[in-house]
Amino acid sequence: MDGAAGMQRNLELVRTVREAVGPEVDVMADAYMGWTLDYAKRMLPRLEPFQLRWLEEPVIPDDIHGYAELKAQGRVPIAGGEHEFTVHGFRELLEARAVDYIQFDTNRVGGLTQARKIAALAEAHGVPVVPHAGQMHNYHVVMASLNSPMAEYFPIVDVEVGNELFWYVFEGEPRAKDGFVDLDANVPGLGLTVNERGLEQFDVVE
């Protein structure tokens, strides 16, 4: 609703990041379902000079044809899937050639078994998988697939805003060092234990 002035502010944000990190670091942008298809089509040519690795969720998740139209422009790679929940939905995205990157959340798609099925489906279509959010369940999916080139990572923050809750209720989350996380092969399961003291900070509703 901010029109051309809003577009310029968005471009300034991307320009600032690109200038800060230089040309040899991947930069991604996330619209978080906030744009209309018309707005997104107008933004893509303006974003192209900044060489984004991808633009995430430019339109609402159900607009598969909109995703496909943006991807077909070939200006900026398109990522999506954070708000898709079934293997059937991901099949539709892939068959429509609607995204360049799949970003399911292992929690939301039904756990590790379903996540692995979707990852295999994406690999069969030649579409890389970079799961939404960090956390151990997503890291294990990434480590188990050559089709996942990287993982998201959410650092600890003073105020919990969503994905960072894992830092407070679990022990064993890996800390990034020099841009990488390592998983301890000597720890069973996901490698997490419940942080009983951390839970005392929250009201648990049964």
C-alpha cells in the first residue's frame, strides 16, 4: 500500500545488505507472503541487479500459478513451501515448476518421515531443499540429503519470537561456528534433551 515509495525502501534494504557483505556472499530476501502478484512482478526486475540467491514467499502460499509466473520470469530464483503442509501440496508446486527452492518445515509437514519423502520428491524434480528454520530435526534432514546445500540458522535472542524457542526448552542445539554447524554422531536420536530449568521460564498449558 506504500506504492513506489515502499518499493524504493525495500530496494534500499537489499542494497544495504549487498554492499555490506560484498559480491561473494549469498543474500536472500523474504517477503513473507506480503506482496501481491502485481507488486512482485514489478519488484523482480528491480531486485535482479543484487543477485539474490532467492526471494522467499513473494505471494500467498496457495497462489501456485503466481509462483510459477514469477519463476518463469527467470530474474530472481523463487523459494517457497514454509506454509505448505502435505506431500500432495509439494507435488503440485513441483509439477507446476513453481519454485526454484523448496523450504518445508519438518514440524509442519508431519515429521521426519514425511520430510524425507518430500525431499526425495524435490530431488527427483531437480529442486534443492533448504528447510525452514534451523533446529535439530531440520539439520538431520539436511545432513541426510545431497540435495540440501545449506540450512537456516536462528541464533539465540533475548526475547523469544518463534523459532528461537528451541534454545530455551532443549539442550543440545548446535551453535554455529564460522558459518557451519556440526552434529554429534555420538549422541543418540536427534541429540536433544529437555531443559527442565529452561521450562520454568514458561507457562506450560496441557
